[in-house]
Amino acid sequence: MKQRSQCPACGFNAAPLIVDLPFDSAEIAGYLRAFYASYPRCDLAPLAGTRCQLADCPACGCRYQQGVPDDAFLANFYRSLGTSVAPVAFEPYRIEPIVRELMMVVRFLQPRVPCPRVLDFGTGEGRWATIAAAAGLTTGATDLTSHAFATLQRHGIACFDPAALAPADFDFINTEQVCEHLAAPAAILDQLSRVLRPGGVLKIGVPHDPNLRRKLRQPDWLAPKNSPDSLNGVAPIEHLNHFEPTSLIALAVRAGLQPLQIRGWTLVSPRSPPDSFGPRQRLGLWLRTKIGADDRTYHTLTQTIFFEKPLCAEAIGTAATHCVQP
């Protein structure tokens, strides 16, 4: 296990522990057996003799695993979970939000960027990357495991090793259900900020359980996933970080990014004065509201925030004061 002495979001030192249990305790061992029973290749034996320690940052509200497995363990662990190469299922309820978000970001980038280059960071089975490529966008994908790369490359999607990403190469980077798994999210955000072109957009989508603090007062580690008392938001091994909106903003601001405002399905940069939202844009918003196309419904227990890399060196210290849609 590696110990994290600072909050992974804001860098605060010495956050107090709210959970401190051995991995072989009845609570944690029972949770792991129930959760990974259907993954026979998942080897949890190396965790014996280590502790599950959950810290609560008083500065930004991030709850995080203080001790995290090393890179070798995590690489083997995720390989044991993600070996499927079955075709991606295109359920309409999953496709529509992806397409609408892509349209929203493309509208934000155009006409300055006529043909945006997009990257799916942590692509998994490649659903998002496949849809982006089908929409005609120049698309790249990266992941720690490469089992889906051959399928994605057949769809014209360039696949990269995360360490081989070139600076200033993409206009939009999608990170969906990724940052909660990272032992060092600040370092990854720094890397992605360098990969992002000035004026580009980065999306962070992560789990969010608004009742987590209450649940942790009397934790029920055996509560099934998706049940009212589930602690999946801080799942040992997998969910190393549980971010609040303030946590995500603190994390991104450290990487030189600033949060974007969201009005329905429209992104608005805080560098744009309010009166720059002209009559045509206001009419479009009004029409979309009337026909119900302004609703941004996300799956429960998730939050999504979009960030922009400034076009030039400018102060973003006050960026956290802007309202965003969690």
C-alpha cells in the first residue's frame, strides 16, 4: 500500500480518518467477497495485513482512501475486471446524453475550432469514443488496459498509451468515471491540461453520493450496491476518491483550468461578459426550454462538471465562485 498524506483534490495536509479497519476485518472482507464474487480472477490476497483508511478533507469535502494499492496491484486488478471484448451495447438512454454533450461542446468551440479533436481518457470498452467517431469527430482513446484497442482502431479511432499523449493535441477531453479511481488525480489533471489546447474543454464525470456523510456515521459495509445504504461511493480498492463539486473545482484549478457555466445544454465561459449572450442565443435557450430540450438529466449518484483551459495566461483564482451544474 502507498500512503497519501495530502488530499488528492486540494492538497490539504493531515485530514482526519473516519474509517480505519483492516482489509481482513469482517466488514471490509465481507464487502470485498460480496462485490467481487463474480470475478474469479480477482486476487485480493496481497491486501492481507493492510488497512482500509478513509480520510475526510475539511478544506474541500473530498473523502478519500488514505492508503491505496500500488500500481502493480491496480494494473492486475483492473485487468482481471475488464477483459471483455464484447460489442458495446448502444442503449438509447446512454447514447442521447453523449451525443447532446458532444453537440454542446462543439458549439462552444466553433467557429474558432472548425473540426475539434477529441480524446476519451479511460475509454474502457470504448462506448464514448465510438459514438464520437460516428459523429464525424477526429477521435482518440487511451486506457491503462488495451483490450478494446483493436476494436476501436477498426472504427478509425487512434489509440494511445496514456504516457505517450502529445502536448496541446486535443480540443476536448472526456474523463467519465475515471478520476475516482486515480491514486494521483492532480498529476493526471496536470498531464491532461498539457495535452489540452488553449481554449479547449475537459469534462470530469464522477460518482457522487449526497448521503455519504450520513451513511458513514453508521456504515453498513454489507449493504448491496444501489441499495439506500450502499457505500459504493467509497468502495475500497476501486473508488479511491469521492469528490464534492468543490473538490473537483479545487482539483481542476490546481491544473490551470477554470469551470464553465452551464445553461441548459449550453456552455458559457466565465471570461465572456453576460451581455455577450446575444438575442439569438437567448431565443435559442427560450425555444429549447419551451420544447423540453433544455433538461439535463444525469444518472443518479453522478456529477459532471466541464472545465476550460484559458486561451492565454489569465487569473483564474476566482474561478471557483462560478456556479456550475453538478
